[in-house]
Amino acid sequence: MRIGIPRALLYYYYYPMWKTFFEELGAEVVLSSPSTKGILAQGLKYAVDEVCLPVKMSFGHVLDLAGKVDYVFLPRMVSVEHRKYICPKFLGLPDMIRCLDGVPPLIDVNVNLYRKDRDLYTAVKKAGSYLTANQIKIWVAYRRSVAALQKYNRLLQLGLIPEEALAVLEDRVKNEPLPYPSDLNVAVIGHPYNIYDPYISMNLVGRLRDMGATVFTSEQVPEKIVSKYAERLPKRLFWTLGQRMIGAAFHYLDRVDISGMVHVAAFGCGPDSMTGDMIERQAHALQAPFLSLTLDEHTGEAGILTRIEAFLDMVRWRQAEASGL
Amino acid sequence: MKGYLGIDVGSVSTNLVFLNEGGIIKEAIYLRTQGQPIITVQKGLKELAGRLPSGTQVRGVGTTGSGRHLAGIIVGADAVKNEITAHAVASLVLVPGVQTILEIGGQDSKIIILRNGIVTDFAMNTVCAAGTGSFLDQQASRLNIPIERFGEIALEAESPVRIAGRCAVFAESDMIHKQQMGCSLPDILAGLCEALVRNYLNNVGKGKELLSPVVFQGGVAANVGMIKAFEKELGLPVQVPAYFDVMGAVGVALLAREAVVKNGMSYFKGLSVAESKFKTGSFECSGCPNMCEVVEVAEDDMVLARWGDRCGKWCNQVNKEEKVS
């Protein structure tokens, strides 16, 4: 059986887990192609107007899998940790997708860990049931998939971006890449599906690296540190991804070796409009160089390029000043 | 005379500035780009060659503005810099001690905050272009008044009307409504200036500390109505430097001077490029579903540069010699 996984949204967090699980149960996993103008055009055509750019992009990725697979794995991601939620647009995603013509049948198990972690296994069992009735096999596949995820997360924490970490996991490269040569460190804070999709972000990470900056992202910050720093907020945030961005941003703003911060928001993202502002206020209070980028469907790259060039100029200028040159 | 040339190719205007070796501005030319950046740059060079005394030696050239890469290739630039850095450099030299730069150009607006002679913060308009020169231009032509007279008419206002400046489209319908109610033209124009200033300060200036001396530059600074509206809203005097409309070009000429001193040579092709035949064209690459629009610049049938492709397949062909290492 062929199971398709769209290269979008939480793919950037969980792909190694999903892939290992289905492959252990004997399925062939097919990934949609990397984002292109064509995929986005499909997404824009079929998605409702209200959703944000990355969700529109995910529509395109599901449609890219049409005709190539027997099922598309599109879990309903309600909550991935105790007392926190994923954005509401993810809750409705399987239903929105199902309405489209020509979409393969969905495996849309409910992932909801809001009440207790054990509830995950209900979803695992259901997803496994599409391939086997053997409960032991499902359990073994699940254990292996968790191990794969842990390995992946470790690579992300070392500073690899998802694409590089997957290349290492899948043995496409034989050693772990070295840090890029750079003269400054910049934190890039944003939803993983925005900053790691080179089409959506207009290759932000690659451009910053080309301009001589080492990029630090929220995924490199261990969970413990994230929650410790997020506690600085007067009230608990109830979005998992928002909490990660806030905690990581506050952590990086505290670090002297990080010279500046770029916040990436998708136009029309509700959580971003709040967390982005909280981060910006904190950056201003600490007088840290801060750049806010808003991404949407436009393909003109001049705007992004001008902003990041000017930002790095400013950071370098300030650094030179600080070191008394 | 020896000196340095700065060229700022913006969406609305193209400016050329010639500085002598001491950094004194000798010539400044302001032209409308009218969607033809190459021809306009050539026209500017021709005009400059006519104005400069014979035997003038151009020791280096820099380009900035949204057309900086194109212009840089045409003339052989020593410095190609984003407009934020260029504007900051020019202000620092022409208005010593400047702490706030308000810059409103044709299609973008920016704020630059400086402290102790270095840029500490900046912002540019995000996905919205309300509050830029193009909008004023468009409204002036809709009201049938030359843009040059916009400001002086606005100054005649007795009680400026309130216009919603949040979005250019709605501002226009608001203006039409006010016209139909019978408000006077000066009151509407002054109201429009105030709306733009409000929108600028809310959007671009959000959360920034605006300290005196405040400098207002960019093409829109020619509009006295806008200057007055800024002073009223900020409660601070607003200075407009003598070369407010060519500040980007001044800044990049200064940067070119620095670059030439550092490199010990210049890439400038000479003022004669005004006579060369440049051809630009674009084609859609069919290599993948991105369908990138690749732009090609050729001088006498020799391809100088290509850009616009996301994968580098076309632009790398031209830059090959550079890339080999």
C-alpha cells in the first residue's frame, strides 16, 4: 500500500516518525514534491480564502499526491501536549481537504494529547489498523517511530535544518554537516512550516547563510529551556507552537552570542500576530536588533532581500561599534 | 575634477549624484523612472556627462534602490547597497547627530532610528503600500492637480477632514465621500496628509522612540503638507535636507568611495555606457513547476546577467567564473 505524506505543516516536526511507522508496517511512503509555484497555485485555487499561506500550501501538497497514492496521511492535529493546542486551522484541515474532488482517501486519525499523553496511542492504533490487525506489530512500529523522532530532534538541536537532518537520517549524506562559515549569529523565529519551506520563506535561511550569518531557530532549543523562558509571560500560552517561539525567542534574546533576531510571520496568521508582537516588545526592551518579515503570496523577492541585507548591515555596524572598531 | 557617482533606481524616480573627492555634492539629477530603468539610467548618465566639466574622472560608482542590481550591472558598480543603509549613510553625513529618519518613497516607506551615529533599528512597510508616494501621486491625478502643487494647496486648509488612512483603497472611497459632501479641496488634501502620517506612524513607526533631530527625506518630503502633518503629529520640528530627494544616491556614492579606496580599483565602465545598447528580456523557464520568470540583460548580444530563477540554473551560467574556486 502506498501512503502519501504532504510536505507541509507539521511534516517539519513529525515526518521521520510517520515515515518509520508506516514503513515498519510494510507500506510505501510517498512524499509530495517540494513546494513550487505550481503547488501553491493549486492550493490557492482550492483553499478557502480565510486560511493562512502555509495551510493553502498544504492543500496544494495533498493535491500533488492525488493519483500517486492509496491514502493520504493527514492526522487531525488537535493537541500534541498536555493542556496546549495546535492552531484551530489544523483541526479543520482534514474536513476542508475531504471536500475537494480527486483527493485520495484520508487517514485522519485524531491526535489529541490535551488530557493525557496516553491518548496518542489510540490514534496510533487506528492509523496502524489500515495496514495490519496485529497489535504487536503496531506496538513495535510505534516504538521504532518514536526512536526515529528522537534521533531527528537531536539532529535539529545540533543546529541542522529539517532538510539536512532528514538527509542524515536517510543516509543520503554520510556525515553531519559542519556549521557554515560566518561572522555573526542570527535567530530566526517563526512557524517551522514557514521558515523551513524555501518556497514560502523565499529561502530565508539559505540567504542568511550566504550573507555570512549562522542561523539559530526555535527547534534548536530544548523543551526544558523553552518552558522555562515562556514562564516569563504573565499567563500561560495555550498554543504549542506559539509557546515554542516565545520561549526560544526570549532565550535567544538573553544570549550574548546571538546578534539579532528575525521574526517571520505569515500574513493572516492569528497566533503570529500576538506572539510576534510580544517578542518584538521584549526585543525592544532589551534593545536587540529585530526584524519582522511578513510573508504572503507575493513572489517578488526584492522586498525580502532589501530587508535582510539592511538588517545584517545594521547588526554588523552595531557589532563593530560595540567592539570599538 | 575627480569624484564618485551614486545612482538610486527606485520605483518612481531614478536619481544620480556626483560627489567630488571631498564628498561635496557637485551634481544631482532627479528623473522619473517610468518603468524603464535602463533607459533612464542612460539618460541620466548622458545628462551628467554634459553637466560635468570635461576631463572629469569618475573614480567609482555605487547603485541602490529596488533596481540596484540591474543598474549595477549596466554601469559596473563598486558598491551595490540596499536603500536603508544608503539613506542612513547619507543622513549621517549631511545632518550630523540625526536620530530619526522618516523616508517615504514611491512604493515603500521606512523609518530608521540612529543613536550615536549608528543605525540601531529600522522598519519598512509590510505587505501594505498605503501611505507611500505612489498613492499621493494617484490621488493627485484623480483630483486633477499636479503633484508639485499638492503640498501648497494642503497648507491652505482651514480644518482638515478626517480620512481613514488604514488602507489606500478605503482612503480613496472616504475621500470621494468627503468630496461629495462638499468639503473643500485643501481640507481634503490636508486630511489625506494627516491620514498618511497616522498610518505611517502606526504601521512603520510602531513602538519606536522618535527623538529629535528628525529628518524627512525621499520624494514625498517635497510635499509641504506632509511636513506640516508630521510636525503636528510628532510635536517635533522636522528637517528636510537640501538633497532630500536624492539621499539614497548620495549615500551609495559615499559607500562607493569607501569601496574604491578599499579595493584600490573600480569596476566602472565609464560614462560611455550611456551609448551602449542594452537589451533585456524575460522568459519562463519550463524546467519545473516553479515556472520562474528569468530576466536576461545583454549588452551588444553578450549576456551580462540573468536572475529570477530560484534554483540557480540560469544565473549560475553567467556567474560561472566567479563560482569556480
